[in-house]
Amino acid sequence: MLAIMADPVAEEHTSQVSELCCECGQFHLLLDNHLYNFQDEVDDELICHICLQPLLQPMDTPCGHTYCFKCLENFMQEYNFCPMDRKKLSFQQCHKSSLLVRNLLDKLIVFCPFKAECQQTMQRCELEAHLQNRCPGFKKYKSELQRKKNPISKGKEDPPTKVETSTPKDPEVPSGGSSLVAESSAAAVVSLGTAEPGLVNPAFEETEEDLPQRTSLVAETTTVEIHREDPEEELGMRIVGGKDTPLGNIVVQEVLRDSVIAADGRIAPGDHILEVNGVNISSVTHCQAVSFLRHPGPVLHLMVLQEKGFSNKTAQQDSASATNREVIHVTLIKRDRSEPLGIKLIRKTDEAGIFILDLLEGGLAAKNGKLSRNDRVLSINGQDLRQGTPEAAAQIIQTTESKVNFVILRQPGVQLSDAVEDGSTSNSSSSSSSNGGSPVHHRRRLEQNHYRRKSNYQKDLPQGYASHEKTVAIKKEPKESLGITIGGGRDNKNKLPIYVTSVQPIGCLFRDGRIKRGDVLLSINGIDLTHLNYYEAVSALKSNAASHSVILKALEILSLNSTEPSLDIKEQGFSWSPLWITWLGLPSYLHCCQDIVLSKGNLESWGFSIVGGFEESKGNQPFFIKTIVPGTPAFRDRKLKCGDEIVAVNGVPAIGMSNSELIPMLKEQRNKVTLTVVSWPGSLV
């Protein structure tokens, strides 16, 4: 069936009992289902036989029929039988439909309801994000509505707008004061309970025992203004994603310490970058996003989507108090790495994060005078600590050479008391001091075990990539240099192979012309370079360059579909390294894997979402980590990063699996799961 709905703008004046829904963009009663304009006729098997519309939050009955959650719930309030076969039925006997059915429904194509201003089509599960972040029609509607409500406020700055959506299974409560309150932020709090296309979401799939505690995943769009004294200075963050990858959006993978972004403190790993200087980059390629973010200038305006974690029904927080909180930036400068700051940090029993318990008299922080007792530490040097521990904060402080940049949240007039402290002893992991006495022996520091990708984990190159292995034989003078610089090495944080960072015009390889920047070096004169660390590789290259002849084997990674211009000009001032998207074309036998073990309680979600997997239209695609939710096991573990590729789950290879095959594997692991991942460094901007 083809559902035709009214234009929401035209219907505005005739709908006295309903308001425009910010999730579907149409007018309907609060207790009624969302309305959608479907592009194609929908199979009758996917139709609810109560409302005669495509199913929303489908529920299966014991007698084998399927209805919308709201339709069935409303029907069962008056009757005690199935609408189709009239068999005796209670709502408690019904359960939500399989993930496969829900994914099929979410992928139905719909029109944007604001057809006058926007002619886009998208999957049904994408519509809410489209309305909130990209639709010009919805933006125009909200502006007109605001003008009608506040006719005399023209010229004044609009207050932050909070829009909260909920589903019947996920009743919503207002976002509390624990959200990051940022200057000049246009806040739009939205529910992310619905997965994106191809997105399988272990973080957001509630089990039945979750329902009493869990509401919805809350995110906030924020405008951040970055100032640079040097317009050419790099921002200091790594990004992954792009429309030419399964991730789709541009996601912050890492914020580098002592960088411009770290000093500002408002952008954290996992944030989605939606706009750069007013330009929408939510649907651009990876290379285009890098180009936008590397563009020089003294001021940079970024719109980012930041996930705040799950809101909780039991957390009774006074929303009025949030307006009294302020975000403060404080920089303390150490004379050397070992100098203590004189700060005592603790955890609370009733609120996430870490707080300043005391400032030691005569210490650096006390002399500075800008930090106070009960300040909540949001980040240090760009490292997100909203769900952090005192030990993690102390470790960051102790390893910092000079500048320690704090971003703290302060609520005037509130003081710590014994009743709100964790109650553990001073030697426990809930209390820490930056005086060098941090109980780091309590912190789990397992050696990260990396190993070559096993044969049964290996895969073909993704579509659009090819690799060309070349053997370069050169006759040279014994004292003549090869003339290349290299990067990578298996001692690198990401366990990269050795690659060429530059070919100098003074060497024999420049004269030969076959070795290029970005080539992966495999061997020299028969000596394998693929397992060496950086210094071992330098030594091997130097010792073999002394001979009259050199045979060098190298691998060139080719992106077949790339039509992007060279980024060389935009890379001036950057220490060169391959873009994140380049590493996706590296053959599997050169990958280094890592096993990450996550543990959780019975009522917790794993806390990450993934994209990719087998689709008929796209074939086999790798699974990538797209989202890591604050306050969850994946977030607390801190090893998993956005953009990581999932190779296996509990030793079972993920290659060739679809979403509907991989997700049950993740969900059936109740308390522990081992993820085998490959991690590539994001592109530096």
C-alpha cells in the first residue's frame, strides 16, 4: 500500500488538537502513531491490521499476528482477544518482533514531509535525524513558530532549544544538569533509540529487564567556536568516516593533547561533526571533510552532535539548577612533568564523573585560584572525563609536560559534604591526588596484545580498492642515499607497517621514480620489514643502502573510485601520514589485530553501535564501530575507538556476516564478550 500524508505546513492551521511531531514531521495526536509518506507500495506482510499502515515498533502475538505497539496497546485496553482471530490474548503475552523484521521496516523509503522546501527521500529510520540536522523545511517551520511565540524578542538570542522524543517502551525524562553546558551552544536533545540504516545497535537494544530503568539515548547538537592565534595551526584531532565509507558521518576518533581542540575542551572522541563554517559535511566524502577541516583561518565554527548517554528514570535532577551551572576553562602550567598540582579528586555515589574534593594549600592549583571545591571535571587536555575516574585524571596530569587544560562544570553555592563522598578509604580507586600519589597500582594496566590477522580472519579488499606490489631493483654508488623518510612501525600505537613519508630529490629512489610517498615497504634485499618496529626498520634500510645494488619490494594502495583532488597543498604544516581511508585498502595479511574484552552487568548494554556487514547491493563490507555511548562498558574500557574494524566476536570471524547474523551473537553474551579489532589512526586535521 502507498500511504499519502498531508503537507505539515498546509495542515498547521487546521490541527487544533495536535502539534507537529519532531520525529516524523507530521501532525498527529500524542498517543497516536507517527505518520510517514512512503515512496513505494509496502508489502502487505509489513502492514498493521489495526491502523492499516506499515508497522511501527512491531509486536508479535502468541497466535502469530503482528501489530504496532501503540495500536495493540490501545486495543488491549478495551478488549482481551486478538483483532485477527479473536483468540484470548493479554498484552503481557506479546513480545517485540525479530531484529530482521524491525530492520526491514526501518529501511522503508519515505519522503521528507516538507515537500515544498525539501524533496529528499531516505530510509524511515533516518527521517528524525534529517529533520533535526539537515531539513531546511523543518528549520524554517521552527523559526516561524518561534517568531509567533515571541513576537517581541526579535534580535535577541534564542535560548537553547531542547526537543525530546520518546517511544512507548522508552518513556523519557528531562535531561538533567549533568549534560555539558557549553557557551554559544544551540542545544537540541534528541532520542537516538532508532538505529541508522545498516546500523546494528547493541548499545540501544534494550532487553525486557532493561525497561524499568532505561529510557532513551540522549544527544545534543552544539555549536563550538574555535579560535587560533596562528590561522595555519592544525586543530589537533583525528577523524574517521565519510559518505564513501560504511560510517557515513564524520566522527572524531581522537583529540590530541596540548592541541587547539584540547585547550578548548568542548569536543570529545565520538562527537559527530555536522557543519564546518556553515557548510553541511554530514554527507561528504572523507577527503572532502579533511579539506574543509584543514582550511586555515583564525576562527572555526563547528556544529557537532554529542551523545550524552542514556537518560535514567530514577535520576531525579532539578532542571532549573542546570541553568545556574557554568563551564569554566582553567589552564595550569607546570615547570616540569613531576611538579604536582595539589588537587584531591574523588567520585560521588549519586552522580557520574569526578569532582575536586580539596586544593592543597600552597599547591599550584591553590595559587592559581580558579579551581574550587566541588567543581566537576569534564575534561583534561581534551580527554573526556565526564564518565572518568580519579586515576585516569591523575594519569593525564602526571604525563603532561607543561600545560594542563581543565574544563570544569560549576554550580555556585554547592559544597561537598561527607554524605556525598564515595565512602571508600583514601587508598581506594575512588580517591586520587595529583601530587604523584595516585594509587595507579589499583588501575588495570594490561599489556595490549597485538598479533597478525589470522588466515581465517582475512578478507578481500573492500570495493573500490586495489593494491599493487612492485619490486624495484637499483644500481647505486655505495655512499649514495636512498633518499626516503619513513613512518609507522609495529611499535607504533596502531601497529602500522612501515610506509614512505617522503621521497627526497637527493636520493637514488627519486631518480628512479617508482617508489612514492605512501607506499608500504615490504622488504629490502630479502629482509622482511613488515614485522619491524620503526628503529629496526631504519637500521635495516641504512645497512642495506650501503651496498652497490638494492632490491626493494613495496606495496602501493590504490583507491579506484576516488575522484578527489590531491590534498598535498592543504597538508602544508602537517607532518604527513596517510589518510584513515587509505588504510582501509591495506591487504589483510598486513593487519595487526587486538583482542578487547568487555564485561557488563545483567542490566547494562555493551555501549557501542556498528555499521557495515553484508548487503546484497554492496556485498561484503567490514563492520566498523560508529558510536561509543558515555557511561557504558565500552566507554569505560577506553580501548575501543570509533572507526575500529570488528574482525571477530569471541573468535568467530565476522567476515561475510550481515547485521542480523552478528547482532544475536553480541546480544547473547550476557556478561562478557571478546572483540577482535583492527584499529587505524584517523586522519589528522
